[in-house]
Amino acid sequence: MSEENNVKENEGQSEEPRWMERVAPKEVDWSSLVIIPLLAVLSALIIGAVLIILTDGWGNVLPAYSALFKGAFVGWGSISETLLAATPLIFAGLAVGIGFRAGLFNIGAQGQMVMGGLLAVVVGFSFDGLPAVVHVPLAILAGFLGGALWGFIPGILRARTGAHEVITTIMLNFIAFRTLEYLLKLPRIQQEGRFDPISKEIAESAQLPRLLTWLPVENADQLRLHLGFLIALGAAWVVYWILFKSTIGFEFRAVGANPDAARYGGIGVAAAITMVMVIAGGLAGLGGANETLGVYHRAFPGFTATIGFDAIALALLGRSHPAGIVAASILFGALAAGGRTMQAVAGVGIDLIVVVQALIIVFIAAPELVRAIFRVKVGKETGQITRGWST
Amino acid sequence: MVMLIAGHGRSLLKLELRNVTKRFPGVLANDSVNLTVQSGEILGLLGENGAGKTTLMNILYGLYLADEGEILVDGTVVAFDGPGDAIDAGIGMVHQHFMLVPVFDVTENVVLGVEPTKGPAGTIDMAEARRAVEEISNNYRLDVDAKAMVEDLPVGIQQRIEIIKVLFRDAEVIIFDEPTAVLTPQEVEDFFGIINGLKESGKGIVFITHKLGEVLKVADRIAVLRRGKVVGEAAPNEISKQALAELMVGRPVDLVVDKEAASPGDVVLSVTDLAVVDSRQHTAVDGVTFEVRAGEIVGVAGVQGNGQTELVEALTGLTPPLAGQILLGGEDVTFASPRHMHLSSVAHVPEDRQRSGLILDFDLAENLVLDSYYDEPYSKGSRMDWDYAHHRAGELIEQYDIRTPSSTVTAGTLSGGNQQKLIVAREFSRDVRLIIASQPTRGIDVGSIEYIHNRIVEERDEGSAVLIVSSELDEILALSDRILVMYRGKIVAEVPGAEATATQLGLYMAGSTA
């Protein structure tokens, strides 16, 4: 092989900011995929420790962080809470991540969750006497469809009119929130005897069964981890298969990486964009259904918390790879579960967790900073030490 | 002598590189290079893509730091820590891709970063700036309107603004990186006039190119770079084009394409009164009629931007035409989709390999199935068979001589020539009856050009109809059995390939009718 012919010429390379490449990288680069995120977490925890020192003094760092760790990982109760918190994050993270892979910035996971969760609840309380093996899948399907519809709208608008999905999904979030509040006050949906917007409780046959209550441990009946977690792992596997093993995933990725080349290759770019948004919306809808069917057993304003927005951070952290998103979601789930213990045991406010999570994202977004702090060598030397001049 | 504002009176006589070595991981980009350029001469730096020309000039311009060796200005060793130092030392660079702000006028672009000021508040003295720009333009006969908006100017004029920029910064040695790549044949002539003028007024010129004819025509000395090494230096009058090509490529090369006379068969592509609008709804193709027969190569010559891009887009299904008819073997494909054209055995080598021909972040196997992934043998149902795709990619890499470590590297890591061979492999490796190739060898090395040209002739000999669109006259002349010249969306001339001359085609390309 000739060395000369293998030198990448700088000439003619496009100089556009390739942020998508960082969000959804093609090559599995050990340093940026695993080491940088780990170091980002470490850096964020160190800054979090500084904040604890500034507010509570030196003495509280170790108790706080040890409570955080115990609350996240030590004992079945902690593990159950960690994975329970991670479950909706996985769904929503996948919804954002698959969009990134296709070059779309889906900020609408929140609204898609709302619609999915609501439709799942309606199916959940509308049928009586169905066996769980029928009722649960039916309600889950409703969750997927509700979200898919909410993804289809920005998808078709983008494909047909070029309306940017960032704008339309943000607006659809608002519409979803208000629609939820309106619908929750309809007599058909509202819980009898209540005046606030809250839905009827779903039938027991529609509730996602808990997974760990059989364990021979104390308070096993309080282990809340439910079937949704396994469904989330299944969804991650399906998304992985679609993206990397199927023809449609090839189309999605081609459209995301270079729409001109995709069009040249005969790929229907508009159809692919619509399809991605439908799938993304459906995934977020599953996340919503996961909350209403698995945790709250009803719908009320704010049942989605901020999961749909955290999902953007998770997709970034997980580099839009399903496995990465699962790992990132479990990390954030652990911070959430451990944070509650930390607050209870060490008296350090749970707000610190939000700060730490935000710092992780900041460090992930600035990998050069992490590399500089920890002197990590760039995994894959490009030989290009300047940008924007000769290229 | 020219009065300059942003510099300090000094004239550089001699710039010297001694034993300059630059390594990148796995690659020796420059290997102990020695070069000298003096005021009042044009040094042609000849080399293929990837030979290390750009790296060398980036070292000279302070963008890279050499691992070994030194740079001397008038005999004194200097250390450049960024382009600022190089500019201060009197070195200017005109990049291949211009660095201009389109919505600024010429003067604003020229003074950007070194604006002359007046008064205690340091406000920009635009009048003085304009006067200086006009003075440079007049002194060097560059003929640039200092008040014109850059986005309205043709590429040739934009290049002159870049030249004014470096002169305004008091450059004594000016490096031109592939300056003719973007110019029309006429603009190239004008450009040669300009650099000769610069030379006469005492500037030293480094002219980087991979085009043999150009260095022979304009350089006083030629240095040939191959694999990071200077493999030879010569004056243009003491070396032949053939010898120079061998030096550059490292082996004997065929500068002419061997081909038998064509034996055209049935009409494969028939285009009637085709009209196409561009993305701004301006008429780009204006009633074009022609045929391409099996077993012949039809070349479309023309200065870029005369409707060739839109013509190809319409023929390949990427843009629906406004009017007219396209028949492929008798079937009406006027409004067919790209997928339909692909299924109808039409191969398309697009004009911009990086924009639409390849997905640079995808690996070679993925790129090789870009337009055939949806069917067997690359997929079954909705499941991709990546194992087979990689297996097939391995065969094509071998067969089409694509230099790569494996089929799993991304297309972006390949050199331009290998990227182009990748596209040719994808498009030619199936049954084709019509090949539409746009700028098939733009910006690639001689070895790859030779290979692709031979491949195209082979396809013709096997009975494919071939339509070549190129702004390189040499390419059109070397390949075509029949030549069409496009000017402002119309075909203004048709010439048999054997009888065509560059001069005659050049005239048609500039709009003169037969």
C-alpha cells in the first residue's frame, strides 16, 4: 500500500462545523466514548465536592458522597430505585438519539411523552376485565401511538415544508402540556370527585408488573422496579438493530450524515425524516406510558417531570448510541436515586445533583477541556493541528 | 515602488528552506526538503495530491511547526509561530479556497484585520483604505473595483482580491496554493499575466500545482515533490512534459488515452428541448437537444456554471426538468426518480464527490452500497447483510485499485483520487448502459486520472453510452468521440472529437458561435 496515496489531503474538505459528528460519531473511539465520559463524571463530582465544601464545610463531602453511592448502588432497594429512574430516561434518550443519527434535533421528547403517557392511561382505565397479557401490551401500544403521532407532525412538516423541527417540536411541547391539562378535566378522563386535573386510575390489569417483589429480602414489596425497564432495554436493542443492521437505518444514517449523497443514492429523504420522527415520537411515548402505567398509574400535569429535556443531555452523553444511552441513563438514574439518600442522610440538597448532571454535560460538550485537565492523548491523531486556515 | 500602508519598508530577497522534515503519525509528510525562492522569480512546486506540498507551505506560512530543519529569510534563521510572523517576514499566501467575506466590498475585505485608522479615536479611514487598494490594483494592473461587493464578483476577480490582500500586507514572497483549480481557461491566462507582472516588480512567487502544462509555461524553476521529498529540480526549457510527469508520479505515465475509433450503436439517451431551472428558479438549461449512442463518448465542454450541473441533475433524476423530454432506450424518463434511473442501468459519477458522491463519515463498504443497499445481495428484506457488503467491498477495492488499509475505514480518510475510484467502483461494477460522469477527475492525482480514463474507455468499448461533463479541456479532448460545447444553457457547437482543437473549443466556450 502506498503511503502517499493514503495521506488525507486537507484540500477540498468542507469546513462546516460538524457538530453532528460529535453528537453521533461514526467510529467507536475508545477515548471519546468511554474515557472522556468517565472523566467528565469525575470532574463534575469534584466540582460538586467544592460546592459542598463552600456551603457545608470539609466534613460533609465524604458523608454526602458515600450516601450518594449507597443510595444508588448498595442493596436491592437502591438498585431498584436507580433502574426505575433510569427507565424513562432510556426511552426518551433513544427518542432524541435516533433523531441525532438522522440529523434531526428532536426537542419534543417531552411533549411526545405527554401524549404517549396520556393515551396509555386512557386505554388503561377504559377496559375492565381484560387479562393483563392483553391489557398491558394494548396500553403500551397506545403509548407508542400517542407519541408517534406527536412525532409525525414535526416530521411531516419538516419533510414537506422544511419547517425546522427545533421550532415545531418546542411548540408542540407547549401544545401537549396544555392539551393534557384540558383533557384531564374532561369528565370522561378526570377522576370522579376531584376538581384538579388528574385522570382516573388505570385498571390493575394495565399496570406494568413489578420485577423484584419476589426477592427474599426485607420490604421486597417496596421494590418498585417494573417491567418497563426490560421493555426499555428491548427498545434499545431494537433501535440498535434498526440503525446499524437494517436498510431503513442505513437510510436514516445516510440522511443524517449527508442528505445530498442520500438523495443521490436514491433515498427518499422526506420519507426517511418523517419515519425517524414517528419512531422517535413512539419511543418517547413509550417513556410516557412507562411512567403512567408503571409508576403513577394515572396521569396528571407534570408526570413527565423534566425527563424529555434530560433526554437531550443523555443522547449527547451516550453519543447517540443505544448502548451509550442506556449507560448514561443508568448513571443519571443512579444520581437521582442516590441524591435522595444523600439529602436524607447528609442533608446536602438534591439540587446539587442537578448541578452535577449539568456539569457532566458541560464537560462532555467540551472534550478538549477534559483532555487538557487529565492530559488524555487524542485517541486518533488527525495530523491536523490548526483549523480554518489551509483547509 | 508601491506605497504600502500596513507594512514597514523592507524588501525580502531570498527565502530558503533547509532540511525541513514534518511527520504526522504514520506518515512522513516532508522529508528533509530543501527549497529556495528569490525575489523576481517564479518557483513552480509540482506534486500530486498527498505529495506534501500543502504541508510544506503551511510550515512556511507558520501554520505548522517543522519537526526538523530551518527556515531562512535573507540568510537569517527565523522561527514562525503562526501566520502573523510569516506575514511580518514578508510572506503572503493565497489559499485555494478564498477567505473572503461575501457581503463586504473589496476594500473592506482587503483591510480586514489591518485597517488603517485616523484620529485619536482610531476610526477606520475607509478613504485611505480605498485609495491604497486602488493604488495596488493599478500598479499591478489587477483591474479590481475597490467598491465592488465580493459576492457579485467572478472567481477570477476574487482571486485578485486575495492577491491585493497579501500585497497590502507588504508581502515579498507570495505562495499560491493550486491557484488555477477554480479558474476558467481565460482566467488562467490572465492569472499568468498577473504573476509575471508580480515577478517583474520584484516579488518572489511560489506556484503550487499538480498541472504539468502550467508550471512548464510560467515557472522559472520547477521543483518536484513526491512522497514528501524533493525528487528533482529543473528549468522548464530543460525538461519535457513526459519526464516531468514521470518524476512527479514516480513511474512512466501515459499522458494520452489509448482508444480505438468509436463504433456507435443504437441511441441510448435522447434529449429533446430540455429546459431546467436552477435552485434560484433561473433558467440554467435552455432548450438542449442531443443524443448519446451506445459505444460512444460524448463530451460536454464549457466553463463551469453554464448549465452543465443542472443538465446532469435533470438527466439523473435529481431535478425535475421544466420542459422537454428525456428518453432512455426509448422509455420516457423525463420525470424519473434517481432510484429509477439507477435501476435502469444508469451510472452517475457526480461532479462533487464530497458533497453528493460519498458520505465521508461512512466506511467504504457503506459507501459502495449507497445506491444499491436496498436489494439483494446487500440486503434481504429489511436486514442489511454487512458481512457480504464488506466481502464485496474487498473485491472492488482490489479490482479498482483503491488504496486503503481496509473496507472499514471511513471514506473521508482516503485521498481524492481514491475517493473518486471508490465512486467509479460503485457505479461501474454493475451492468450499465449509460454512464453520466461529471468532472470525473477533478483535483485528483495523475495515476488516478489515467486509471479512470482507461476505465471509461473500457466501458465504452463494452458498449455503454458515455456522457462526460468536464471543465477541463484536456480531459474532453482526450476522451470524447463527439464534443458538445455548452454556453449559457445552450449547446452552441458540436465538434467531432478527432477534429477538435483546444483553441477552437475555447472560443466556443467563451460564447462565440460557429
